[in-house]
Amino acid sequence: MVVNIGRLKMAGEPLSLELAISNRDLALGPSVCTLNRPARAQVRLAVAGDAVRVAGAVKANLEVSCSRCLKPVDWSVNKEFDLEYHPDPVVNREGEEIELEFGDLTVGFYRNEQLDVGASVGEQIVLEIPMKPVCKESCEGLCDQCGQDLNEGSCSCSRRPLDPRLARLAELKLKMNRKQ
């Protein structure tokens, strides 16, 4: 949902919205995640000068793929957010650099007096998806030779000898797996 900031300024009071975010709104492929049902968000927009504060909460139920065995995993998102948006900085010529200050790293930008609130909420959902989701911590994953799901049983593949140049990495992997 796109909000006209000019109209919001003229209204002079905050705007409260209830949004339903669909898979199409997230614009992610099913290999990343799928919403089990539309996500629900309650959002409040308030204007102070040129700054727009977008605060609210979003709830979503997602299906992501286990990064080890590729089975579907249910993932819930229940997140509150408080974001600030400013007008996009004016660039006078192509390739011109604009210096950002530290505080600018936590600020979003809108352009042409338009702010896509749906995209802002969708971004909050995407930020909650783990980089490597797993169905369970003890997931064995797939055989790198034949693709057998090692959670369902072992395979008869022979393990290839490790390239000696990668021996240090294999040791590191073993250490990391023991810590988990």
C-alpha cells in the first residue's frame, strides 16, 4: 500500500492502517519462503517535518526450506518495528556521491512524496527469516553424492578421500559441528 506523504502532512494527524501482506507482496520466490496465509500488520504513520515514522507490529506464518535436507519448516514471525523515513537525497548529476552519517544507516528513504508501507512491512518479515533454517538441530542433511536424506537412513556411497589442501577446513567444520 502506497501512502501519499503530502496528503498525510495536510491531514496533520497520524494514520493507522491494518495490512494483509501476501506472497505476491513479498516478491520472493518459493525457494526462499512462502506465507502459509496472509501476514497481518498494524501500522501507524506519523509525520514530523519531512520525516515519517512508521511504527507497528507484524505477524506471519511462513514455510521455509531446511538448509540441510530441504524439507519444509514452519517459521513464525511476531515482530514490532519502529522505522524512520526521509525524502530521498537529491543527486544533481549521475554518479555523484553523497556522504552518509552514522545515523543515516538506520533511516529509510521515500521518493516523490510516496512511501510503500506494504514493502516496509514485507521487509521486516524477510529480515526475520534465518539465513540457514533447519528442521531440527540434529538434521543430518542430504548425501553429497547421491542426494539420499540421511535422516531417513544411510546410503551406500563411498566417501571420497579429502583433498589434502582442504584438510584444515574439514577440521574447522568438525569443531563447529561439535559446538552446535
